[in-house]
Amino acid sequence: MSTLPKSPQPPRRTPALRDLATDILRRHGLPQASNVALLPDRHPQYRHCERHGRYPESLVDEQGTVRFITPAGCPRCRAERQLAALLDRAAIPERYRDCDFANFRISTPAQARVVETCRAYAADFAANTDGRALILLGPPGTGKNHLAAAIARALLAQGRTVLQAMVWEVIERIRATWRNGDGPSESAVIGAFAGVDLLILDEVGKQHGSPSERLSLFRVIDSRYRARPTILLSNETLTDLEKYLGPAAFDRICHQGTLLHCQWPSFRRKGTQGEGAES
């Protein structure tokens, strides 16, 4: 007995995402028009960050093609994490990592001029490839580190490399090469300080001022004078700064450099009014 072949069945139709979403909304009695965000095939799509609010997860380009934004997650949170990593690599002290030009408290014309000069220094940094230095002199607590951190943040955002170090740290790193034969050479350490786009030297003048210290600092400053700029932060007078650095290093720093006097009362002594704008 022969068996008649079965009639071919039409292929089962896979429900479209739009149909599924519409059915879900209908079964739950939800108004479809006001629930566009629940439909997975509607674009652009958005997510919500508890800190920064709504951000896009997808977009539609000029050709009508849906593009999902990668990497996923809040872009502002991601940018903050990246900046934190760069500030850590640049050795910017934790206290000053939130410092920028916008939150420097300006109450005098002198402060406004100094802040504007620092802002222009960062914005026009490409013009400093001839090793032009920036010197910030003033008593403790007048915001020198705040301004240096603001410049560093601006340059890191430009994709440049920055390193901040105490002068005694620079000297100690160089001296360590004399004691440790297995570590990097003295030339390699000086080359590392010379290689970053911007070197910030803090507490200039707090060293003993011995001939060996002056020689170490001269080698670092001279290597940067040839191609890259340096920022110096000091509580000393200009005369004392020359005494500590030595005439040769001081001469290179002054050549086409900019001197800023931060001569105003300490922010630290104003209590909470000066929070964040120190040193």
C-alpha cells in the first residue's frame, strides 16, 4: 500500500522583535505609544547612569544603519576612569587630581592673570617644543600645585605625557644608580625624566644645594631644555632659586621661560574656602 507524500508545510515564521514586543505590551495592557524605550528594535536606545544621567547605547547613521556604541557603559564614567589612570601614571598627588582651572578660586586680578597664563600655556603647549619653562613662585598654600595639576589634566586630555616629581625624588633616583649596579643606568633615569612631554618639578629649593645635587638637576634640566618644557614649583625667591639650581641650570630655565609670582595669602589659612587650591 503506497503512502501518499505529505504536503509540504509552510516554514514557520519567526516572530519579529517588533511583534513580540507589541504582543507583550498588549497582553499586559500597556500603551504602546508611550513605551518606545521598551521596544528592542527602536533606535537610538539609551541607558541611565546614576551619576551622569541618560547616555546613548545605539545610534542611527546617515544611511539608516543601526550602530551600537562600543565600548558599552556610561562614556563619562569611562572617561573619568581613563583620566584617573593617566593622573596616577603621571604621579599627580591624590589631593590635586580634581583640580582644574574652573575650580581655582579667583578673588584678585593678580590671580586671574596667573590662571589665564597657565590656561594659555596648556592650550598653546605645541609652541613649547623649544623647552620653554614655566616657573611658579610663591609662599605655601597659594595654589601652585593646583595650577600645575590643571595644566597636567589639560595636557593628558590632549594625549600628551606628564610626570610630576619632587626634586628630592629626582635626585634620589639618580643617586640610586650609583649604588645599584643591577638597576637602570644614570643615563637611563635621566632619559626617563627627559622623555615625557611635560615634567613638573615640585619643591625646588628644598634640597641641600650640594654640588652633586646641582649637577644631577642640571643634567635633567639641560636634557629637557633641548626639546621639552619643564614646570618648576617653589616657595623660594628668584634669587634663592638661582642659588639652589646653579647658574647654568637657572640660565636654561630662564631662557624664553615664563615667571609667575603667586603672591597672595595662603588658601589653607582660609579654611574650607581654599579647599582644593593649595601649595
